[in-house]
Amino acid sequence: MEQMDLLTYCKKLPKVELHAHLNGSLSDGTVLQLLEAKEKELGSTDSLSSFKMTISKGPERCLRECFRVFEALHSLTDSQEAIRKITKNVIQEFAEDGVRYLELRTTPKNIPGKITKKEYVDAVLETMINEMKTCRIMVRLLVSVDRGRGVGDAWSTLSLAKQYLDHDVFKGLLVGIDVSGNPNKGNLIDYIPILKEAKKCGFKLAVHLAEVKSCVEETDAVLENGLVDRIGHGTYLLKNNGYGIKYQKKILKNFIPIEICMSSNLKTQSVRSFEKHHFGVWSGLKHPLAICTDDKGVYCTTLTNEYYICAKNFNLSEQDLHELCLYAVEAAFLPSSEKDILRQMVKEELSKLMGKLFVERRTTYMIQ
């Protein structure tokens, strides 16, 4: 039987990506193409040249430089043409990495004179449809509510999302709402009426929760109101004195999946090391977890790499890796009929991989 090393095996796994921000998932190559297009439009500038240098650093980018990349990416994606290009490239890159199901998330932009929120979402959805015809991947969309943009903008985004529930062409492609943005801006409590309305409309909710220490009240409010179908990061869920056990019981009782983004958490310094990551606690409790990339382009990672990091640092077995793939399937925001198809496909591929992970065996010598 053909044996594979761990990294190769992780590459072959039929993976499900549930936490991928569109702009942050751009590869350096795609970003450089956008930069060249922007230079043709505006001419060369010091800021564009400086940004090129930052991009060229790749994995060596420090946290400050990563945040600078985020800022620049938003300025580069200001037209339907750019949105189509980045959506196409990101989907193709995930497909090449062995991702069978992908949930992209993105904040609709309204740039006067350039693009409306509806044009932005339409461009993403149109590209998703085209790429699913040629790539071996199923793609769905979550529109993002940015907690830093205010409640008014969030209501506007939800109103737009409702238009796609029974859309002639795009029905079934927009499956949920993501709540994200700078965790130090805004208060999730202010967004609870919006989340309740979204749930009432049938949208699933993925909420970035407990990303910083000062999050107790809003975390309480979201969990108590049952307004989260998947938790993004949850880095400080177990670190708030007096509240960690309470959160843990609530999450375990309701079986709320947690999106795990190892490289992102280490790079943003919300965890001290991979070994200290909260993945270890939740996996030890056999809680459903979805391994994700968050912003694969900015943090120079892949979903294969994230599985490899988890396996290497927590000594995961072949069976553990298979369970993680299936946990992610169950956490997907798909209707039961589509989830059944995805589950069957993933199980079939996993069965073909069974027993092919090379396990290093230690030889024990007997002293006679």
C-alpha cells in the first residue's frame, strides 16, 4: 500500500473551508497583478511601491505589515472587474489545495461612482457560478457585517442579503451572515436586533466571538440569545476568569462548532504558541471543530498547512484527521439535501486514504 508523509496526506484530504475572508485570501501573486493594474490606472506612487515591498516579504511579514496589507487590499478591490478576478483566483487556489466545499465571506462595498453593494455581491456570485462549472469545488457565500461600520450599515447589508433569498439566478448561494471586523470597535450587543432578524429570515450566523479579553458582556449576550451557529476563533472563551466554564458548558450543550484558525491566531498574537492553542482543549472534549485559514493570503498559509500544523502539534492520528474533515461537513451552512451529497463525497475520498498515512515506528531493542 502506498504510504504518504503527513504533509502529502493533508494535501490529499477532501477538505472543507468555512472561514475564508475573500480579500484576505488573495495570494501574493494575485495582489501583485492588481497592483500592476492600479499602477497603469494611476501611475507609479510611493505608496504602491512600498506595498510591493511588503508583499514581497511573504511569510516574513510582521503583524504591523499584515495589517497594512489588509488596508491596501481594500483599496485594490474597488471595481467589479477586480472583484471577479480575486473571486476567481481565490476559488481556484482553494480547489487546487483539495478543498471540496468553500464558504467565502466578504463585506459588500459601496464606493460612490465605482461600485454599489449589490454590484459587489453580484460580481462575487456570478464568478462563483462560473468557477463551479470548471473547478471540482462547491462554493457558497456569507455576507459580512463589519462591527466597526455601525448598525446602519449592518441593516443595509441584511436588507441586501434578503434580496437573494428567492433570486431567480442566485437563490441558495448566499447561505449566511458573518459578523466580523475589528473586535475593539463597536459592541455586538448593539447588533443583536439585526442578528435576530437575520435568524428570522433563515440565515445561519457565523460570529467572530471572544477575540479579545474585554468581550465578556457581548459574548454573554450572543450566547444567551442563541445567535450563533458557528463561532469564529473564540480565542478568549476559556480565558475569562469566572466565565470560561460557563461559556464552555453553553457551547458544549448546544454543540456549537468553533472555527479554528491556527496561523492567524499565532500571527495576531492571540495565542502564544501552537502548542498552547485552544484547539487542544476543545478537541480533547471531542467538540466539533472546523480547521480554517481565515486570511490565507495575508498570513501565507493554506488549508493543507493548517491541517498539518494541527496534526504535528497535537499528534493527531489518521482517524483524528478524518473526523476533522467530517466535523467541517456537518458545520457547513448547507441544506440537508446538499450536505448529504457533500458528506457522501468526503466519506468516499476518506475511505480511499485509509491506512495510507505513514506512521514512524520506533524500534525497541531488548537487552539480553
